Amino acid sequence: MIEVDQTSPTASDQSAPAASCPFERPADSIRYPLDFELRVIYRREAEASIQADVAQAALRAGLTGSIVGEPKTAGLRWGKLSCTVSIPDKARMDALYVEIAKIASVKAAI
């Protein structure tokens, strides 16, 4: 028979300090307006139009200004576009990602 020591702390022990995850942030911790580097991974065959496609997505999201960045080939199949964008509020941040997701050649945007 195996006995369990009821006095030792377990993972579910409420008195143990909670581990904090560095990636968890309250939704209101992002301060707008903000400038950040948007990175878009796309199918390489779209390299000629990706910058214009991302710029159009930004306009549809209600952003003004320009998308400054040059597409780069990351491999045989994929390319990447890095550009700095200025976001005035959360609604336009969300709208930007929605619009970029509509671009058929985009694999990911971070």
C-alpha cells in the first residue's frame, strides 16, 4: 500500500504562490497610440504586390500614413515584409489584422 503525505504542498495547493506567465497581460496594458514592427509572412510568388496589398489593408483598416518596408525573400517558398505601423487605438489594430488576413498570399502576420 502506498501512503500519500497529506502535509506536503501540491500543485493545487492554494497557499503556494501562483506562477506568473510573462506573456499574459491585461487587455488594457497596451498604450495607444503605438508604433510597432509588423511582420508579414507571404507566399513568394506574391512578392511583387505584397507591399501594396498590405498598404491597401491598412487603408481599409482606417490607418493613415504609409507602409515603409521592403519585401525580402526568406526561402524558396516564403517571403517576409517587415514594416513599422502607427496604430492609434485597439479597434484599428484589430481591423488591421482582419484586413491582412484577407490577403490570399499571407501565411501569418505578427
